[in-house]
Amino acid sequence: MKTIFDWHKASHWRLAVQWLFFGWCLFLGIQFGLFVRHFETSSQAGYFSRPPGVEGFLPIGSLVSLKNWVLTGQFDTVHPAALVLFLTFLVMALLAKKSFCSFLCPVGTLSEGTWKLGRKLLGRNFRIWRGLDLFLQFIKYALLFFFVKLILINMPAAALKEFLTTPYWAIADVKMLHFFTRMSIISMVVIAALSLLSVIYKNFWCRYLCPYGALLGLLSMLSPLKISRRQDKCIDCGACSRVCPAQIDVQHKKRIHSPECSGCLTCVSSCPEKGALSMTLWKQPVPGVAFVGIVILLFAGGVLSGMLGGHWHTSLTYDDYRQLILLASRLGH
């Protein structure tokens, strides 16, 4: 009988964290939806408190908040959790690879589940021709450059402050909710197409189109934690390269520096030779389960720091939301 959960395998612990966090995101989304519904029904529906964690879905606004904080020293009070979470994910990338993508990102979780479903249905996943694959990977970096140029380079301090005080920014989380609950036909078609492509190709969105992942991947190249292969113990079975979701040729690398590596530990857990492949802190091997613990502690530490520092709950009041949510459909059009 195939073991569903092997506590010896770090990749199984990662999957447990990944799906538990996905469930938590769903819970936050439902709670936030009920919070918004209270105001949309003019208080006829019951009141639920607003979960600050939903601000993690506002990375572009968080980039504006980050620049404003660096230039003025003022921490955004409208969506403070957005900046806290953004900074937390940046620190996670700098210290523990692109672990946000493989442990916490709900889109990454769905993407991984989709290609695994495709493998079961089709017996395999397909690969795009290498030349086209490299070209398509460039798209996410082009998108990242666009946002970096637009916000970090071109946007003056006055414009930053103006944006962070607009009703649109105040209600950006509600607009994001409406994207999913009031989805247009075009959005449905695009998401359906991306989902279909993700069934065939591993992590299609993450690999080719996600600018957030591109940013974290570049930062992760500076991480002291990296997958390393000991040539004296490697038996050249190729298992690591075959299972790598990022299609990295692990078998022929001594140390993985690629920005595509998310630290998912799939290759480490699949290696049949003990000690041949491991996550290392510089040259010191780190047990896979310990790496999972590091990721959890970094995330929890970032959130706790925001809470203790008074940068978690919004400054918007009940009356503010009562007015703004009724205007949400008109804001941004």
C-alpha cells in the first residue's frame, strides 16, 4: 500500500504546509466575502470582522507602499498588512529560496495540483521546445521590469502619497474580491486557458507569466540556502532532474543557483542515495524538515513582527467601509 504521508520526507511536510495554508487562504477569503456582504446588503447580512491577511493579494500596491516607506519613513496605515506580508515574502526569498512560491502561494498550490492531475490523466506532462521555453520565461521578467520601472523608477513621491490616499487603494481588496465573485467572460476564458495549459505543462503560470515569482526568484539567488549535490555520493540515476517541477538539470549541477528553484525539496526527497543531494547552508547540509521549519518560522516571524509593531490592522473604520464598499463598483472605471 502506497504511503500517503511519510514523515521522513521533507517534500511531504511541504505539501502538508502548502495545502493547510491554501485552506487558510480560502477561510480568509470567505470571511472577507462575508465582511463585504454585510455592507453590500446595507447591514442586513450579519457582520464578520475583516481579516487583514487578505491584503497579501495586493502585491502591486505593496510595491507602492514599500517605495513610499523607504522615501518618507511612513508606513501605510490603510493596508499595512499588505506591506508586512510583501516584506516577509522578500525576506523569505533572500534567506530561504523562493519558498513562498512552493510553500505558501495559493496560485502555486493550484498550479501544482493541476499539473499533477494532468500527469494522472495523460500519463505524463509535456515540455515546450527549449528555445520557445526560454523566450516564454522572459515574459515574466518583462512584466516585472514594467512594474519596477512604472513604480520604483518613474513614480515620484507625490504620486505615491496621492495613490495611497485614494478611495481606490482603500477599496483595492474589495476590488480584488469582486474580480473573483463578479468575473467577466474574458477573465473566465483567460483563467480557463491558463488552467488547461497547466494541466499539460508544469506550472505554466508560475514559469512564464508571474512577475511576483520573477522578483522572488531573482532575490533567491542571494540566499545562503541552496540545493547541493555531492558528486562523490551521486550515482547518476537522474531521479532529481526527472522530478524537478522547475525542469532544472539537477543531476549535472553541483549547486543550484537558478532563480527557478523554489526550494520545494522534491529532488531531495526523490534521491535514492543518502547524502548525495541536500539543502545546504553554504556548504553545511540542512535536514529537509529543518528547512520546512525555517520557512514556517520566517513567515510567522514576519506576521508577528507586523502585529507587534502595530502594522497589521487597517486604520479604516466601519463607517469608512460602509461608504466605500457601496462605491466599489464605480471606482477604477
